[in-house]
Amino acid sequence: MGNNLLFCSFYYRSNLKAGANKRFENIISSLKAHLAKDQKIIVLIKKGNVSEYFISDKIEVHELPEFPFLDRIITFILYFIKLMSFERLIVVSDFMPIPVLALSKHIHFQLIHDIRNFTEFRRVDYLSSGKKIQKRQWRKCQNIITVSNFTKKQLVEKCGIDPIKIIVSPNGIDDNYLTEIPANNRDIDILYIATFEKRKNHSLLIQALENYSGTDIIKVCLIGKDLGTKNDIVSHASGLDNNIEVDFIDHVENEGELIDYYNRSHLFVCPSLYEGFGMPVIEALSRGCRVLCTDIEVFREVGGKSIEYFKPNDRTQLLKQIEKNLIKKNKNNVDSQFFEPYKWRKIAGDLLESLSKKINNQNYK
């Protein structure tokens, strides 16, 4: 596989530590070690988002400007032109709409993190015609990469994608998460890291804690950007008068600060109702947190027996599990072998191998 690789994400923001952004950075950075001597990676992003992850003689960064009006349409046109200007590449991109014609010149892998727009948790009210266009574009893709077997299953069942076209490449954690855990005082009882939106289900956690009747103070830390539900959660939390203290953090500056929050926390609670993967679950486990998650398929796939589960929207069960786990003051010890599949170096190597097999099997010329 001698082609150069192009990784494109116009949604990527270097100052935002979201799962999709961390995947973009770490896959690119980790792939450097697996490239042939004459191969390079081209990174295509929006202007002003060059990260330290992309500084290498094996990486070439191209930037497109932000536009105040019609940004997506203009970006689509410029992306089309860029693709036509390059010699044949292996292209991994998450941009929609997909410039199918320009990508036919290349070997294309469309990255799909989740299909929330086909669920009740869609961020925008898609017209039925919009959904049909998205499905049609995905079906026309040469290949698809997604981050979990759960999402692969959804793509097949809800969107009619041929499963043969889909590669599953999980998300992971970088080496900083696997360093020795300091024996510091864990002063945060409950941590939840998630954007404030309906599917993240912060309300269940607050409703469960509303019924807490203990005398010990429970300190809760909620970290995440507001995507529509934060004001309601803040209002609900401010009304608690039963030894529950809730702290809201909009964002963290860097990965080290995020790791510090995990190190300080006894319990990571994730009441989310829909995820494509759920990266914070693995991160929390790696830093010794006890982890409670909604009993949904993707969390069973990602966390297995290393986490505890509660029924979706069962506030009574959730409170019982919180109280039971907060009594256990020792950190959660997870076997180091659990994290092997989630190391970025392995994920990057496995992905490159999967790309090679796809290309060889499909006999691209």
C-alpha cells in the first residue's frame, strides 16, 4: 500500500477535547510509526486548528478558511477542488455532504462516529428527504470506518449499508492515561464528562441524587459544553438541599487537566442513552475510577465486566449503586490487559492493516 493518506475533518477543533477530536489527533500521530519510508499523511482541516500532533516531517497540513455565510457549501466546493488536485490518495474523511465524484479518483473511507441523526437524539430536525440523501451517500461510499460493532450494526439495520464495506476501528486512550495513578485524595465523589444534550441524560443523575438522604456530603462535578440542556440541569441542581454539591465546568484546557479530574474522582457515572462509543468510560477506568453506566449495547461492548450497569432511566437503582460504590474508598483496579485493544498505537496499526486488506481485496488499480 504505497499511496499517501489524507485525513480530513472540517469539524475538528484543536482546543476542544471531544472524542472525535481526540481520535483525529491520535490516529494521525500514531500512524506515523507505521508508514513506509516514502509515505506521508496529508491533514485537511479548518484554518487555525493546527495541533502539535501534526508537527512532523511525515505530515503535511492544508487548511481551509471559515466562512461567515454558507460555510458548508463553500467548504464542499473547495474540498472537491482539493481532492481533484491531488494524485491518488487513501482518503479518510468524516465530512458531509460527501463529494462522491471527486472521491472516485481516490480510495475513500468515510468515517462515521454514530448515526444519531437517525434516532430520537438527532441534533437537527432532518426532513425525510435529508435522511434519504444521507443514506444514499453512505451507500455510495467505497468503504466505511466506524468506531464500534454497535454502530456497524446500526448502519446495516437503519441505513441498509452492506456490512462488507464497514471496518470497525475503536476509539482509544493515549499513553498518559496508562501512567501510574497517584495516591492522592479523591475529593470528587461523582464525575460525569459529557456535552449537555438530551441523549447524555444528565437529568437522570440529578433526579437520582434528589432522593439522597445521607448525612455525608456528595460532591459532583459535571464537565461539558452546553448543547441545549445545561440551563435546565443547572436550575434543577441548584434546588437540591440534601447534602449534594454540584460543580459545573464548561471545558478543560488540556488532556493533563482532564486526567487530573479523573484522578480526583471516586466514581464516574454515565447515564447516557445513546453513544457511538463512549471514550470517557475507558479513560475513567484507566485512572482507577469506579464506573457506572446505562445498560445499553455499546457500553457492554466497550466496558464489558469492568463496569457496573443500571437500567435506563431507573433513578432508584442508580442511587443505590452510587451509595454502594461511594462506600468503597479504594480505587478500582482493572487488569492492564483490558486496555491493550484501546492503545492508539495498536488501533492505528490495526487500522492500517485493515485499509491494506480492503485495498488488496478490492483490487484497486
